[in-house]
Amino acid sequence: MSYWYGAWKKSISERGYNELKQLSLSLIITLLMCWTPIGWTADNLVSTLDGIVEPSPAPAWDIAQWINGDPGNVDNNADKVIVIDFFQMWCPGCNSFTGPLMQSWQDRFSEEIASGDLILVKIHTVFEGHGHQSVHRLKKYLIDKGVTMPVGVDRHLDGDYLPETKKRYKTSGTPELVMIDRDGMIRFQQFGFFDPADAELYLESLIGSTGSSKREKPVVVCLSSELCG
């Protein structure tokens, strides 16, 4: 094989060989930059995103107290996309990952929030360190972190170790992020870490979709007075 390759190489000038090599390299780079699988879309990109779930109705929140304003509940926010950050003050992942992510989304989607298409909510869902993670400390924590979005204090019934909204959403712990579409259906729920870029793409797709209440209804044309009341 090396003999025939050497003979072929000698059969062309050194200049021609270099030109051919440069052309081949340029062609390979161009193909790599321009190649896209047939049918590839943003949906394909997020299809492997951890946390995408089979749609199910989002439960109502049971909040003992709101800080930074009361956004209502799931049913009060129909036709809005809702993102919930279940967190605890002393949760390392909350402070290093979902907390900063929610802050960045508040800036990134400021127009969508202002137009009423998106609402970002944090729920302080304490299931450990109850004595330390008090509402008093939470308020100072939110000021120190510069959090201005609505923050709900998950309600504990008397003697119950786990808070109510945590139980309703069956969260695994903190941090846990939930996305609810315009029809009030949970579309994304992930405990721990995930790809924030893919999650943002998925959130954009939810914001861009139209809820069932806003979809154009079919026009029914009545052809007979007997069938039309």
C-alpha cells in the first residue's frame, strides 16, 4: 500500500500535491461546519434533556406566607408559563445552580414576564433544619441574594415534618425545578442538576406555544335551520 501511495505522490508535482491537500482539508472543514442531520430542530436538541415528563395537572400551592408579592396560585395564572424553584437556604445546589439560574432567567425573559407570558416563583420548602431555616432568616437571605421574584414559604401542618406543596409535587429534595405550561400541565420536573442551556431552549418553546384557551376555535357553519337552535 505504501509503495503505490509513494508512486502516486511522485507522479504529481510538489506544488500540485500541496494544493490538493489544502483543498481536501478546506472541503472537510466546510462539510463539518455546514452538516446538519435531516429534520434536526431545537426539539431534537432538548429531546434528551433530563426532567421532561409526561404532562400532568400541576397541583395548587399551599403557601403559609408570600415574600416579594403574592402571585396567586396555579389556577390564577392560566395561559402563563410558570417556573418553580423548590429550594432551601442552606442547600448548596440551590445557592450555586438554580438560584443564579432563576436570576439569569429573570433578566433574560424580562419582557415575557412583563407581558404576563411567564412567571418565576421560588418556594422555600423546608424538610430539614426547621429551626435554623426560619422565615426571619429567609427574608434576610433574600435581601442578601438580591432576590426580587415572589417567594413562597411552604406550609407545614402541625406536627408534620414535610411541607404541603413538597408533598403535592412529590419533590425529591432541593434544588428541584418545575416548568408548567399555559394549560397548567407539568412539563418539566428535575431534582438536582441539568443542562441549563437545553432547559432554557425548552422554556422558550413553552413560552412560544399557545394554550388551549387561546387556540383558534373551529368555525361551525350551520347548513340547516332544523339543526341550529
